Amino acid sequence: MNIPDKLKIFGHEYEVVVNDEVKTGNSDFGSHWLKYGKIWINSDITQHQQESTLIHEILEAINAHLRLDLDHKQIFALETGLYQILKDNGLLKEY
């Protein structure tokens, strides 16, 4: 999967930034900032990790927009399952 520069989530445009200067708080992989409309992904991780991180941050944004109150463990489980299904069934283009 190519990591897009921008994507829309519920009509809100997010800039997707991939670099090695990610300010991620508690994570070394990525972060999403609803307030600023940004998703950061660390460029120092593998392509597969970047793809999985993008899915994770999209789920974080959905969680925030819909006020689902999912905890991080639940989001991580959804990310892992969804990424595996997409990869195993050829639904993600190879880079």
C-alpha cells in the first residue's frame, strides 16, 4: 500500500506525514491529532509497520469522531485483525 499524503475521514481532511521526527507521545510508530487534522507515521519503521500504523491511526480517528470510547487495546486488536485480513486476501497493493 502506498501511504497517501492526505485522506478524508467523515469528511474531514487529514494530512498524513511520514518522517523520522514524529512526535508521537507514547508510541514510536505513529499518532493522530484530531485537532490539527494530522496523522504522523514514523519513517524509521518497515513498510508493513507503516501500513499497519496508518490503519491504527485511522481507527483512532474514527474512535474520536464517533466518541466510541474504545480503549487502546481494543483499537490495537482491530488494527491487527483488519491488517491481517487485508494482507492475506490481497486487498492491499504491494509496494
